[in-house]
Amino acid sequence: MGSPSGRFQLIGWREWIALPTLKVRGIKAKIDTGATTSSLHAFEIERFSRRGQDFVRFQIHPRQRSDKRVVKAEAPLLGVRAVRSSNGQLSERPVISTEIAIYDQIWTIELTLANRDQMGFRMLLGREAIRGRFLVDAGSSYCDSARVPRRKQR
């Protein structure tokens, strides 16, 4: 199933994705076509400078409703952006660039970093990240079934 031109792959309203540059093998993302930019749950966010370039160091809990696994990451800081959250609150968020992987595609996207502990998903994938690549089927989930983590057998 795809677009009439066959150019786009289909993704669901939620997908397991990877962020290879940040060493995140799997994180559940909500596909949010109402959001322009993408956002990643991050905490312990710290700005620093290295050889005259601004960076940001942060930690990620890649598993929803769990703080057991922590991934430490750092990336060059692209800037700070004012973002209005779903509840209408305006906040300044650091912006980074990183690789994302869905299906067999890997490309670079911009991500804002925000504490999403109280949110249902640790990552939102906005329309800028998927534009020209995917069609969203709002009735499907995990179309990239190769990325769905398998539960360990006991």
C-alpha cells in the first residue's frame, strides 16, 4: 500500500524508530503532523563550549514509562527555539540535528530537547521530518515491524 505514485512509504500514527547518532536503537515516537518540528524527551540538559562551538549534553530515557535505561548523549547546538507546547505554554528549547532511521531510510532531522516525562511518548516526530518521505495512516501503528522490539523469553 502506498501513494498512487508509489513514491511514499506508509507509517502509522506511532512507530518505533532509531536515532543512530545518539546511540538510541529504539524509541517509540508519536507521528504528529500537527507539529512542525520534532521533539525528544531529554533531561539533565547542559550547554557547554568545545573549541569555540556550542554543544549540549543530555540524557534520554528511551523507554516509555521507564527510567531504568539511560542513554547519555551530546550534540552540537544549532540554536534555541521558542516552541508552544500542546497546552499553549511557550518555552525556549535547545535544537540539535541528528540522524533518524525508519524502515531502510536514514536521514538527518532537527530535534528540540524537552522534558517529556509527563507526556505519553518520549518523542514526537513532526511533519518537517517526514515531509516528502512518508504517508501517515492514522489507523495503523508500527508499520515498520522490523523495528518493534521483541520481548525476551523467560
